[in-house]
Amino acid sequence: MDYTPLVLLLLLPCFVWLCFHFLILGSTHRKSFQARLPPGPRPLPIIGNLLELGDKPHQSFTTLSKTYGPLMSLKLGSTTTIVISSPKTAQEVLNKKDQAFASRTVLNAIQIQDHHKFSMVFLPASAHWRNLRKICSMQIFSPQRVEASQDLRRKVVQQLLEHARESCNSGRAVDVGRAAFTTTLNLLSNTFFSVDLAHYDSNLSQEFKDLIWSIMVEAGKPNLADFFPGLRLVDPQGIQKRMTVYFNKLLDVFDGFINQRLPLKASSPDNDVLDALLNLNKQHDHELSSNDIRHLLTDLFSAGTDTISSTIEWAMAELLNNPKAMAKAQDELSQVVGKDRIVEESDVTKLPYLQAVVKETFRLHPPAPFLVPRKAEMDSEILGYAVPKNAQVLVNVWAIGRDSRTWSNPNSFVPERFLECQIDVKGRDFQLIPFGAGRRICPGLLLGHRMVHLMLASLLHSFDWKLEDSMRPEDMDMSEKFGFTLRKAQPLRAVPTKP
């Protein structure tokens, strides 16, 4: 007699019971895990905490963290978001558990032209990403390369000073952010293409600046398509449509340089970074595709020009708003550099107050207030709280820089605080991490750090400065405009005068 059907019949209830048991157990475990999320405001049905964002999310989240603590969870549409607002919690994410949080939240605005598949900024921490980081470290940002390009930085800074000198002679105001942007743009375009891409009074400079700034604003703008993935095809705010236009224009610029260089490459040596990248493109073992080059240029020009220029603009605005600090910085420059020569990079190590001014600017005005959004690769924990897989993790460095538990008088511009401590911006001191930390720290930190100090020191040493139209410092508009980078809402216009 065949007992197989009978055995199966008897085992079926056991199988059903086991499936039911594990489903219930799994559901209970998931609910228990979700219940251990960090504290946060109660979400509304469907939209969650979207109404809490406001037009300046970094400030809104800072206010909420005072109620719910430095480790906070919110529900933004369908996205669980963990917000970090203290040095201790930042160290957990960026250092101690860096591997678990090394991937990126890929924003809908960044998926134009498949940018997220080639971008060193948005790729997951994969072999492809490590290869791009290695290429950047060796070909662009190595200490030897940065040291060897001092003459180029000196050249573009002298062009900036000549522009300021013309304004000084005519009594015109300088748009500080625009001038700093043009300087940084020419530094990068000479590094990569051996040409000046813009001039101070040209429309091209303004157009390129507007293009880069538009990309950074759109990328940082809260996007309903990120919170409700079903809306991506609809693009309800038109962000993807506008980003497509901006990205295509930017890639067209880079394609022009690449296509012009390719026929010459066979017979020419490496003269700049583009030559080096095109040579790597021919070496299959490096796996550097043409798309990798195009999108790498997009990353570096977008991030490099915007962050440096906004930092210079904020530093000058804070100094004009604090005349005593301005005078102290200029007195130090006069004593160390003297009146008869230009500022050299080697002088910066002898200028502790200038370095303190830059650190204080980074503390109050970090270029990227949330750094770049991270993503939990798996169910994880931070300080005993649950972080579910695929949760977005935001490190609110703006809040960390203004935390009264870390900084005395946190909302005031006081460079002197950095004369009394050894805190630096290189990713080891989590009280001050404008460039990030861990394996995804900004690869251009060394170059950006040098450029900011040299530009600021040169502007302060060569000229005295006053606000346009005899405006008083107390009447300055110091409000912020939120985007991927944090800029002044009103551009700073200042008149250079002879010292």
C-alpha cells in the first residue's frame, strides 16, 4: 500500500502551522525592530513628517532635534529618515559603523543621464567606486599633484586680485561669490583642460555659474518623487525636467573638450588631467570608460566650484559683519607677510588667526549642510536604536556646528575659539566635519583647503573692504538659501579700497 498521500496529508497541517508561526514571528520581529526606531515627531498618514521640512530643512531638523534628541527618526512619505545632530552620533555613522552606512541615497534628480551609475559621489561603495577614488587620489588630489600645482593656484589668484584692483580703481563693488566662482572655475579648467573657461566680466562665467548653482539647488530641493517613488514618472515639481536641461548643457561642455582632444591624443604627452584620464581610458585594466570621465568631470566641477566659492563668500560676509575680526586678520597678514609681497601658500601655516577664521566659517556655514545623504545597507543599530535597511541617513553638520553642548555662544562668529583648541576639518574631529569623514570623505579636501586659505588671505591682504552703498554691517542680510550647498540668499557685494 502506498502511504505517501496519507503522510503528506498528515504533514500538511504541520507545514501550514510552521509557515504561520514563522510569518507571525517575522512580523513580530519587524514590528519590534521598527518600535526601536530613534524618537521623532509622530508622522501623519501617507505624508508622514513632510510638513516638518519647511524651506530650510537643516534648520527645521535642528529645531526638532532639541525636542527629540541628536538621533532622530522621521517618515518622509514612504522613506524612513534618520537624522544625526551631534558629534557622538556622527562618529557612530561615519567612523565606527562606516561600512554599514557607506552607500548613498540616490535622489531622483541625480538619475538624469544615468549619472548615479557613474558618479563617484553617488555610486555605492563598490569596486567601481574604489577604482574612481583611486584614480582621483593618484591623478588629481595626491599631495604630490597638489604641491606641483602651486604656480597654477598663484596664477588664478593673481587674476582675481587684478579684477579686484580694477574695481578698486573705479570704485565699483565686487560680487564676491561670482568672483570666487570664476577663480575656482579657472583653477579647475586649467587643471583639466589647460584653458581659462571664464573671465570675470564675461557672460560665460555668469552662465556657467548659474548652471552649476541651478544643479545644486535642484539636487538639494525636497522632491516628492523621492518620498513617493510612484510619482517619479509624473515629476510633479518639474525637477527632473529642469535637471535634464542643466545636465545636458554641462555634459555638452565636457564632450566638446573630450572630442577636441581625442584626435590629438595619439601624438601628445600628458599635459593635464584630461590627457591622463584619456590614457587610462585606453588601458582596459583600469576600467575607466568615456562615461566615467564625463560624469567624473560633472562631479568635480559641480562640487569644487560651488563649495569653495560659497565658503569665500560666507567668510568675507562674516568678516565684514564683524569689523574687529576683519582688522585682526589683516593685522596678522601685515605682520607675517608684510606689505611688499603677495601671500604664498607657505605663509598660511604662520597665520593661526586666518586659519581660525576659515574654521569658524566652516562651523557656521558648512558647504553641504547634510553632507551627501547616506543609506543603510542592512538592518543596523546606532547607539541601541534600530535603523532599518534602506533608511536614509542625514548628518546635519549645520546643527553640529551650532550645538550649544559643544560650542559656547554657538550662533556668533568668534574665530578666537579655534585659537584655544586643536580641532581640525580633516575628518578626525566630529565637532567640525564640513568635508565629511570616513571612507567617503571629500577626495578634494586638500586642494579645497589650500585654495580657500590662499584666496581669502590674498583678498584681505591686498585690499580693505567696505559694503556697497555705505551699508552698515548690522544691516547686512545674512540669511541662507538652501540647496545641496548652502549659499547666501543675497549675494555679497563689497567695494575694495587701497589699504
